[in-house]
Amino acid sequence: MAKPSLFPSFNTRVVLVLYRLIWAVCLPLVIFFLYWRGKKEPAYFKFLAERFGRHKLRDKSHIWIHAVSLGEVRSAVPLIKRLLLDDTPVVTTHFTPAGRSAIMRLFPDAVADGRLTACYVPFDYSAAFRRFFKAFRPVYGLVMEVEFWPGMIMSSRKYGVPLYLCNGQYPSRSFERDQQRFFSRAKIVPGFAGVMVKSELQAARFRMLGIDRVAITGEMRFDQPIPQAHIAAARTFRTAAMGARPVITMASMVVGEDVSALDMIAQVQSQFVQRGLEKPLFIYVPRAPERFDVVAEIIAEKSLSYAKRSDVLDALLQIKSETGNAKTDIAKIDINGLDIVLGDSLGEMYFYLELCDLAIVGGGFCPKGSHNISEPLCLRKPVIIGPNDYTIEFPAREALAYGVCLQLDFSQIIDQLINHPLQFASDEQMTAFLDAHSGGTAKTLAALDDFMHPTSR
């Protein structure tokens, strides 16, 4: 373990001065970028004052949680729900509109009565954070996952706000790359008051950077609430439209994977037909909404039959009805004759996952790295990921070890689907895995208490 060193070092201080100068010069360009992005997504440019840290002064001190976008918000949900049970209000900061709006949607009552405020994170310079801190007077701050910035850390230290990394990770590729750079996140990580990480592997990396206040708390996504309305809707839809047909959900598929993934589906369907077996139904869910129409075109080019979720189901995930008879309406669509249902919606991942017998999670079939697999595992669905899992070392390593996850490329998936059962993991294996890795929220709060009150335990 590296010995803790004086933070920040002389070299880091020099780079931070340059960083502040770059921010001063580039701020007009950043504002122009938000204005340009706002042409397509107006929410990017709305509430611009928040990005300068401008808010009305609050009467009470807040707990501050930074969750940059939707994925980090999902990680933070169990923690936010627990913190809202206490008297201290919570403020969450986000860079993207998706993160900000998700909080509004998930916690409407707490937002309405002022116990929870969602806003954009201040620009990464001291004056913006000074205004933000003056308005909310944070008791402490929690940064979710790995999205932290030099100005955020240094401003927190300057203005006396203890800042902790929560549900933290340092992916292997980023860690190795940052170690070799003159200046990187690795140089500012020691500015945290403490870090709470997902696994021993992650803890070892942070200790190598000179941090001695490290706690292993697991993955809070295993504690996130499951939307029961989505689960019920999925079970109803599967019974009505799919019967006993095997179903495979391909979730969070990204640019660079679609063509190969759809080629794989075409080969699987052809092999099943040749063997006289019932073809599986694939639920295909692109990661980005702007890909919905593009993927639909690729599916058509592959001569695969499909229907869009938006054509089949209404906003409440009920079968769209023209006759008033669900069986008649679903027969018109003939789901059982399709190869693919294209998931062209946001915020319904649990619905898509509950439909399936097996989940294939995207991102890892290209260099971008796999997306999180906690959601299907929480639903007790066996998971297949691609070769590039460096982005989810936890829980991928543990899931592989427990036998509830397989790591395959597309050619290997074809063999797996044709020659092996879809549900390759037993109930006992899934139960053992979930029992071993749940409770991250309670562990996080306990570690936070230890960090802030080291003599209380």
C-alpha cells in the first residue's frame, strides 16, 4: 500500500492553477456547447443559473449527492430513499437532463415538499461551487461511482465540505492509463475524505493511490426498488402474447454492436427452424433513444420480422386495443410469429427484463465496455455479457464465479442458445449470489458514520 502523501503535491497544485485558467478561457465555449445541445434537447440549456451555482438560500443544511446521469441515479436511489427518512433534506446534482428529470420522476412527493432538490452540478470552478455551498450548506457530499472533477474536490476542501466517493470504482483501463499520465484523476483522488467501493479489487486500487480511509460496501444497485407495476405488466403481456415461447432480452445494446447482434439473432432463428424447434423471441433494447429508428432499419435489412413496443403497448404497458378484446388485438399483431420486439422506450428496463428467460447485456461486445448487470440479476435472470467487462468488474467477476453469468462472444452465444438451456443458473446459485451481495446501502451508511465519527464505534 502506498504511503499517504501531502495533498496536493506541488506538481498537482501547478496543474490545478492551469486547470482553473483553462476553465476561465473555455467557459464561453462550454456555454455555447450547452446552447447548441439545447437546440436538440432544450433541457440542456434550461436552468443555466444552476450551472453557475445560483440558488435561493435554504433554511436547513442539506446532504449533497452527485449523480452525473441516469446510471448513477439508479445507484443512488436506495441511498436517497433511506436518507429522506431523516430530517436533513437532500440536494442531488447532475450534468445531464436525464439524471435531473429522473429524480423528479422517482421522488415527486419529496421534491414537491422541499425535502429533495434536483439541480445541475455547478461548472467546475471555485466561484460556482462557493455559491452552491452557500445556498445548500452541505453537511457532506457523496459522489456516485467515478464521476468526479478537480474543481469539485478542491472546492469541497476549500470550503470545508467533507466529500466522499460512494459506490466507487476505478475501472482497470482507466486506472492503468491514469497511472502513467502526468496529471489525471489519480492525482486528485486523495482529496476525498474517504472512499466507499464495490469490492476488494477496487479498494486495493484506491489504497495504491495513497488513500487509507477505504471501506468495501458492495453494489447499492442490488438494493434498488423494483417497479412492481412493470413486473406485473410484463407477466400479463407474456402470458397473453408469448405463452411458453422462450424469450431472450438483449438490453442496453450500443453503437458498434447492433449489426453483429442482429446477425447472431438471424443465425439462431435459422438454426432453430432447421432443427424443428420453436424459435425464441428476442426483446431488443438499444441503449440510446436516437438509435431506435436506426436499429429498426437494420432489423428490416436482415429480413427479421419485428414489432415496436410503441406499436403494441400503450403508455401503461397495456396491449393497445382497437376491438376492446385483448386476445383479438394481440392476435392481429401475431407476436408469436415475430423474431424481435424492439424496445423503443426509456425507463422500462425492468419490464423488458421480466419478460425474459435469459438476459444478454450490451456494451461488452465492443470496446466501450459492458453495461451494468445488476438489474437482471435482481430479477433472478441469468446473464450473458461480452468479452469487454472492464467497466463492471464488480459484479461481473463475482457473478461469473457464482455461475449466474457467462462471458461469451456472439459466435459462442449461438452455440449456447442452440445447445444449452436458457436458464443455465440454478435457483440455489442465484439465491447464494444475491444473499452475498445485497445490503450495500446499509454498509455505506455504516462506513460513512465510521468516517465522520471514528470514535463512535
